[in-house]
Amino acid sequence: MITVLFFNICMKSQTQISDSILNINPINLGKNIIENPKGLERTFLKLKSIKDGKDSILVVVHFGDSHVQMGHFSGKIKQNLQYEFGDCGDGILFPYSACKSIGPRNLKSQFNGLWDHNNITSVPNKINIGIKGYSLRTKDTLSNFSLNYIPDTSIHKLINIKKIKIFHGNNNYQIVLNNQHSDIILPSENISSNFEISSINAPLVSSDLSFKLIKTSESQSEFIFHGIFFESDQIRGVQYHQCGVVGAQFLQLIKYSPFFMEQLIALKPNLIIFSYGSNESYLRNFDALKYKNEVSVFLEKLKKELPQIEFLFTTTPDTRSNNQFPIYTNEINNTQREIANRNNSALWDLNTIMGGENSMKIWHQNGLANNDKLHFLKSGYLIQGNLFSLSFFNAINNKFPNSIKTESLISEINNQFLSFKKNKTIEIDKSKLPKKRKYIVKKGDTMLKISNKNNCSIQSIMKANNLTTKIIKVGETFIIIPNSL
């Protein structure tokens, strides 16, 4: 019964769904839409052109935190877009594992010798960082590295790679490719005063690449690796770059990635997706006005450098990292919506779509989220990627009717939701529930201090006292419910 209802719901794109139907599972399907799709006018036109058989490439760059770096959420979006419009490559890759981090699954690496690493979450930055948010550096010419690209053979093929580009610092040691017959010094192109690209012309005999470094000038003192791009020979389709950093915040991308703008310009993106907010929501203090102003200034700079660029924001999901309550989730998501509206940009409200506040508990109970309740399991990320893709395709179909068939995607989502269990009725021992108590506001108190003192969330205090503002006065009396979220 659940399967039939879900399938019929999805067939009615952009249709409001009754609450009684939505209670089948935590997903708020009626909200699975792209808000302000007019902000993607150029993107949709380019995709329509590709669909009509014209030679054109849509370049997407997806920035975010660990939800993006893991590659399941953004990877599923990439897969769906490339299946529908054509595959123009995996995008720029980085060997996160060499930095003691996660993945990626399609790039195996080994870095030998003396290397240090850094990412945008490290302050102060000890190595200049590029578009991927990570960097690896060596000052030793005896250091070397090897990379093994493992493309998804269902979409990507080695035979379709026309060039390999290595992004690195300017005036660095030169890269030498260890060839079976003879070593090849890679030619490098100076892109800016800050970074260069060294290239290998394909096709490749093997995906195993081994490199060493040589000093060709007295002024060279290091080699900084920013990423590798296996460029496709396809002239029609979608090129998708995934740039996630574990623990990252939006303002860290803006402040601590000095080569970001130059490398982004080199990729010539049409659409940028931003998926931030999870880490900011656990900050002890969040300045929404500062956040809004700095992000807006950043977007203006991007639009100045890339006039045709469009933006799409995804809100932060509901999380409960180590059972903590992220007090700023709603404020961050509301701020992102304000930024999107101010910049005539699109937004996909993941938080509302997944069920809103406390929905993480249901996702976790159904085997879709990690035990840390901050990250999702692969199954959960794949559902999110498919839901995003469906909303994106529905938005295209609203502009160009029947241009994309969504039945197979709906069927896949439908099957994924078979894992959701019906909510169980849990008997609660009311005698063990925390008792309400009163708290009188003292001099120096803030809402955050009161919540920390009483082991409860700011939202629970506001809800229990019917407050609409966090402004408090000395002498006020609040009802407190300990351990409440």
C-alpha cells in the first residue's frame, strides 16, 4: 500500500499532499521542490539545448561539508544528471586519504616521502589551498606519488578521457610521469600568478599513474598538489565537480581558500551548488547578519568574475551529533533562504523535505543514518540525491513540458522507501520524564547560558514559554524542562 501511494504522489509533480498521506513516512514529499526555479533559467536552457542534441556542456561545481565529501549525495545527483544529459567527466578529484580523510572511492593514491597537508578548516592555513579545500605539499624532490583512477564503468570509461590535468602551485617542482619506456616531463601552463596546470594527453594505456618531481630552477622550493582532473572527450553533457571538506563551514571556504577564485574560473562553471550549515549549527554563537553579509559579498564577486553563473542552495539537514541539539539549524536555514532570495537564486529545502525537526531520529531508526546522528549512511544519502534529482527534473519539466521522463527515478525512490518502517507506538513511563521547573533570569544571563545551565535547548525554552525572541530581561521567570530538545 505504501508503495502505490508513494508512486502516485511522485507522479503529481509540485502538487500539495495531505498530511494524512505524509504520515506514511517522515518525508515531506509536498515540499520536494526547487524553490525559485527562475534562478536556474540559464541552467535549464542549457540542459534543454543538450537534450535537443546540440553540442554543449553544463559545468556544475558542488561545494559543501562532509555530506558532499563522502560523495554519495552529490555523486547520486551527478549520476542522475549524466545519465539523462550525457557524461562529461568526474570533475576534479583529490586524494583525501593522503590527508587522513575519507575517500574518494574512484581515486586510489600513495604519497611517498615527506608530505604535509592542510584544508580550509585549519586556522591559520599553513599551505595555500585551492578549489577542493585541501592541499598536499612537499619540499623534498625525493618525494613521489602514484594515482589510480577507477572510473564507474557504468558511466565513465578510460577510453573517453582526452587529457589529464594536475592542478598545483605556481613555480613548483616539475612533474615527471614514469612511463614504461621513458620518463616524460609534463608540460605546465601558467594559469595565474598563483597556480599552474600540468597536463598529460590521453588516451591512457593504464589508469595507474606514477609521478616523481624534479627541480628545474633555483627559484623552485616546493610542490603543492591541489587536485587532478580526468577530462572527458565528450562534447555534450554534464561535467560535475564535487568539492566537499569534512567539518567545513561556508565562511571558511570564503576566507581560507586563496586560490579558490582562480581555479573556479578555470573550470568555467555554469551552476554552483552550496551545501553548508551542519557544522555552523553547532557553534556556540552564530551571527546571522555577518553570515548573510559575507556570503552575499562573496556571491557578488563570483557573479562579477562569472557573469553567467547561477546558484542553488541546499539547507542543512536535521542532525543530532552525539545527541546534541544544534541550536542554530533553523536560523541558518532561514538565513540561506534570505541569501537565495536576495540573489535571485534557487533553494532546495532538505531539512523540511526529510521531515524537519527530530526527523533524524526516524532516519536513524530506519537504518538510513549513522549512529553519530550527524551523517547519513549511504542508503540515506542516495535517497536524498534521488529526491533532489526528482525535484530538479520536475522543475525542468515545468518549464519544458515532458522533456524528461521521471518514471524510472520515481520507481528507484519508491523501492528505497520500502526500508522505512511504520512508526512504532512506544509506551512512556511518565514518572521518569523530566519535571518542569522555574528559572529566574539573572544579570549576565543569555538564552544560551540558561540553556547550558539547565541542560536543555534554546528552542525548548522558547517553546515552553511561548517566546518569539531571544531577548531576555533580568527578573523574568521561565519554565524549564531539563534534557528537552
